[in-house]
Amino acid sequence: MSDPYYRLLFAYPRRYRRERGRELVDMYRELSGDRRRPTVSEAADLIVGGIRERVRAVGLGGLSRAVPAASVFTLAALTGLSVYYLLVFELHPAGGESFGPFASIYVCAYLGWLVTAVTAAVVPGRLARTSAAVTLALLAGAIALRFVGGPWNTLHLYMGLPLAVLGVITLALPAATSWTARMAPLAVAAATVFTVVVRPPLGSDGPAMMGTLWEPGAGTYGMCCSYEVPSSYPLHLAAIALLIAGVTAALFHAWRGSSRGAWTLLVLATPIAALATMWLSEVEPFRSVSSRFTGWNEITVCIAGILGILLAAVGLPAAVVLLTAARRITSAISSFRKARSRSA
């Protein structure tokens, strides 16, 4: 159809478009008044709604409710990492190319995530999501400089990959949430500041010349390629913290008789894999597979990370779909047998 609203229904399953498409379009047209074309927010709402329906149709309906919940966890991880890198690395440039008084152009993204955390606490909803989108764009620009070069210092690609994955999920920040969830990212930021100031005896087990997490050696910011390097180890720790938080949420919701926590943990598996990129590049089979494409460098590390991300983002949901389908088939067979036995 030529109706601009109806064309946006491409995201919905065919059966849904056939049964409820016209009703949905009429509702949006009634709300739009005299406007003939959908706004950007209406278009995004329709497309997201279509994706949600497709996800529900294949048996992953719980993901639509879990992604906003997971976004609170990812924003908390981003604020904690941002505070750490700001205080430990960005405020102490090691010479050479830099970004003004800071060590790299990544400082723009770090500050952006902190602004997003404050916005999400004070004005949750669209404004917080807009802040997250702007920050993600700044991060994408910083990553792009690695390819095109530029006058400012940037970091290895494996540093930007997990931050980008966390940022994508953070785009789903909910408008209505509890006060605890709204304050969680700021609480993580405050805890990180306290940890950096106190400097507990937490080492990365790397060579002594690399320094410590609190006093890293010169030139170790974004150094490739070991997860024990001071600038890489916090990503590893963030992956562990996110896993613990996700499992805790899953157990808590399971105790209350809800599967919401399990779905949230399923969503968090992808950013956890992204944060563990450097670690995955050192374990099999990721190391062997990724090293076949190129020598041991940041590209190899990113390939290992992407493999882990695909396994978490595609493999795990696919496994859930197959298990759900198998359960439905088993239930249908059982019902058929019972009906047959009663008729006999």
C-alpha cells in the first residue's frame, strides 16, 4: 500500500499485518490528527513493536520485557568503567598524541555515559535514551578514528567493542522504573570512585612492569593483547560483576515465581561475552578460530569477541526457541495420546 503508516508494518509478522494491520494504522492516524506522515518517534515505535511481535511469535516473548531491565545493568557497567578510565587513565595522559588534557578521545564517551546515568536518574525515559544515543554516536566516532586516523589519540578496537555492545542495550532504558533501578548506575559510579581512592590490593596478575590497576605503567592504556593488562582487566571484572548481578536477579525473580530474571540474564549474556573479549581471545576454541584470519593483534582479539557475541546473541536464543518448540511438540504428542486413549 502507498499509505506511509502501513508501509512501516513490514516489521510485523504477515499474519499480524493481515489480522490487525489496518486497526493499528487507523489508531496511529487518529492520534496524528491532520499529519499525513508518521514522525520519527512514531516510525520507531511501529518498527520496535513489529520486532517485538516477531520475537514473541518464535517463543522469545520474554525478551521484550527483559531488554529494558537489562539496560539498567548495562548502564551501571558503563558508568563504573567510565569513572575508572577517567580517574586512572584519561586524567593522566602518558605523552604523545592526546585529546587536549585527556589521554584519548574516548573521554567524550565516558563523560556521556555519566551524563546519561544522571539523566536516567532524574528524567528517565526519552531524554535518557537520547543521551545514550548521542553518547553511542560519540563512541562510534572514536572507534572510527582507529580506521581513518586523525589528530587525536584513540584506543585499540577491542576497547570500543564491549562499550559499544553495552551502549546498544542501554538505548532501551525504560521510562518507568523503580527508584532503586534509577539510582543503581550512580551508586556504581560512586562505589568506583571510592574504590579508586581507597585502592584495595586488587591486582591484575600481569607483569610487574605493567603496574597495578590503580597505578598502571606508562603506555599500557589500551595495550594489546592480554586481559591481564591494567586497562583490559577492568573489562574482565565488569563481565564477572555483570554475570553475578544477572544470576542474582534471575534467582530472585525465580524465587518470586517469575521468569523475568532468567530472560534478563539471557539478554546480559551478550554484553558479558563482549566484555570478556580479551579473555576469550586467549582460550580455545576462540583463539584457534580467530588466529586463522590474521596474526596475533587487535583484529584477532575482536574476531574472538565477535564470535563470543554471536554465540550469546544468536546461539542462546536459538537454543531457547528449539527447546520451546520441542516442549510444545512433546506436549502436543502427549495430548494426542491421551485423547486417543480416552476415545479407545
